[in-house]
Amino acid sequence: MTSFYLSTPHQPPKPPKKLPLELPWALFGGISPQQFMKQYWHKKPLLVRGAIPAFALAKQNDEYLESPISYSELIQLSEKEELESRLIQSKPWRFSHGPFTKKRIPKLGDSNWTLLFQGMEAHHPAAATILSWFRFIPDARLDDLMISIAGIGGGAGPHFDSYDVFLIQMSGRRQWRISEQKDLSLNPKLPLKILQSFQSEQEWVLEPGDMLYLPPHIAHDGIALDSGCQTWSVGFRSPSFKELLQEGLWRLAESLEDIPNLDQRFADPKQNATANPDQLPEELIKRLHEEVSKLQLNQVNRFLPGITAYLSEPKPNAFFTGPVPSLSPKSFLNKLAKQALIPSPQTRILSFRKQVFCNGEEVTKDQPNNVVAAWETLSANRSLTAKTLKNVDKSSLYEAYLAGWLIFEKR
Ligand code: SIN
Ligand code: CO
């Protein structure tokens, strides 16, 4: 790191309300998100020099931009229970899960270690801002922002991921080597996923502000060249069809509670004396056939609300704390007229058509029209200011505020 420059933390700008999907972005090296999706997404790697131009601009003015989050802030976070952190040490490979006491963490000047912090958007507004620039990809696919900090030589080792990733260099330099090799077998003797044999095909040194996009299954190895090297990874998720269908099916099963007719019991006045008492009765099969047809289980629409609910579940270690003191419904409405209500950083909101799901619950179910409209706005814009809302007392909107799922934006 160049320490003789004046150093200030980079403050990532907030994206505009409506992302310009057709205009060229520096983040993608001068192509639009639309072109990026067509040419690169899920297809081939893309290296972007100066994806965040602020870093190079600062350098021209003899200034030095640092990561928005300092080394000491990150080290403090590694002691937190609610943050998913991992320590990877190489030579030899070792791996452990956080939280970590200060003593457990190698010193900045030590070599061959990296600390990885998952879900950073919930812990630092700059991480949430960086993530929000990627909202041209569906929320159902966006997972989280991971930050790694490393000593010289540190890295996760040569591996592949099953997901797309944007690797943004935020501090120090990192050498990236990548390969489209077919052999993705892992070394069974190691405690973490390291490729048995890695044959680098391309390599680059990324400087702060540079970005590398990798589609799934591209072998890669990133090695820190400077102590305090920070890489911010925008990560995605893509559940298997098994997972989606299982989750959709059991939620559909739960929703049968709402169909009173199904409480009716099977009756068999037409049952004959049977010579095969061990067999499931034909009459029962016939009646079940009728009930199953009524449920239209062959219609995917029957599963989609449950699947959306599942995908809107927050991460397992998410925590929410309600406001103390909380506002009365009346004061809540007064504040909402002036200040934006936004999802707390760990809240997930997803919509299936007009149904809105927040943190696994269908929040538009049995709600008055104005509350439904408020949720639709929150889902689309991740922000709501409303001057005309009324009677929110028992509404899902006010409840979500009391639960800490929705918070007022700090000004
Ligand atoms: C990192 O070391 O910051 C990135 C981890 C990865 O390669 O996915
Ligand atoms: Co990776």
C-alpha cells in the first residue's frame, strides 16, 4: 500500500432510484447492464479496469482512496457472534469459523492468511450501497456482499464456485489467476475446497477500483499482494429445483389449512365386502383423485407463492431488533409522511405478481388496499414515503416496523 498519499475512505455513491439499464456504466467498462447481461452474465469472465473510477481519479490528485471499511473495523467485526466469518490460512492450509478473539487473528504484517466476512451489507452502509448497484439482477438471485481481508500471500486457494461473482478490489492489490479447465476435482485431503490441479490460463493484478466478474465453475485463485488487501464479492444464489419444489410443496401443504372443505372425512357407504383387505380402498383412491384435481396441483402457480415466500426468508443468522421506544400508529404515520421507511439491511422482500412476501411471510394477505400498495412500493423501490396512508394500527406494515423488519432511513 502507498502510505505517503493522503488517505480517505471511499464513499460509494447511492444508485439513482431507477437504474439506467441501457446506458454505459464504468462499473462494466463502458457497457450497459443490458449488454453485460447479454454478453457476459453466466457466460464468460469480464475484467474491468477502473470499475470504480473514484480510485484512479483520487490517485491523479495525489490522494489515496481507502476501502470504505477500515482494517480495524473489520477485525472488530470478527468478534461478533451474529456475523458469519471464516479464517483461511495457507502453507499449510487451515480453516476455522468465527467468531474470533483478537488473539486468534494473524497480525496485518503476517503472511498467508485471509478473513472472510459474509453478509456485510447488514453491517455497514457502504456494503449495502455497493450491493444496491447490482439491483438490475433479480433480488431472488442476489445473495450478499462478502468482504475478505488478507495478509500478503493470503487467499482462499484455487477453487471454483457454483455461483456468479463480482470481485471488486477495494484495498491493496490482488493477483487473480483463472482457468476454464474441465477438471474440477477437489483435493480430498484438505479441510477446504481446493482444486486437485489448477492450470492457470489467464492472470491479472487487480488494483483498488478494478473488478473481475466470474460466471459459475470458472476455476480461480486470488492471492493478496499487499497486506490489508480487501476484496468485496457480490455473490448470488441459485437454489436447486429439488430445494425449490420441496419448499414450495410443504408451504402448499400448510396452506391446505385454509380450505375448510378438506376437514370433511372420508366415508364409504359403497364399500363392498372385500377379499383384499390389505389393499388401499378403490373408493378412497377415487375420492382423493377428485380432491387433488380440485387443488390443481399440476399448475405451477399453486407453488409460486410458497416458493416466493421461501426465497424471501432472511439468512439463518439474521437478527432483527424492534425500535425502542416504538412509535404509536399515529406517530408512525406522521413520520412516514416525512421520512422514508426502508427494509432493515437483513430484510428480504420479494413479490410474485401482486403478492408481496417479506422475511418469509405474505404481508399483503388480508390487508387493506392502501397497505398492499405500500408494500408494492417497498418491494419495487426498497423505500416508501407515504402522505395519505391511514389506519395502519393492525396492519402488516406497522407490525413489520415493530418487528424491526422495516426501519426509518437515517437522515
Ligand atoms: C476472496 O478471497 O476475497 C474471494 C474469494 C473467492 O475467490 O471467491
Ligand atoms: Co471463489
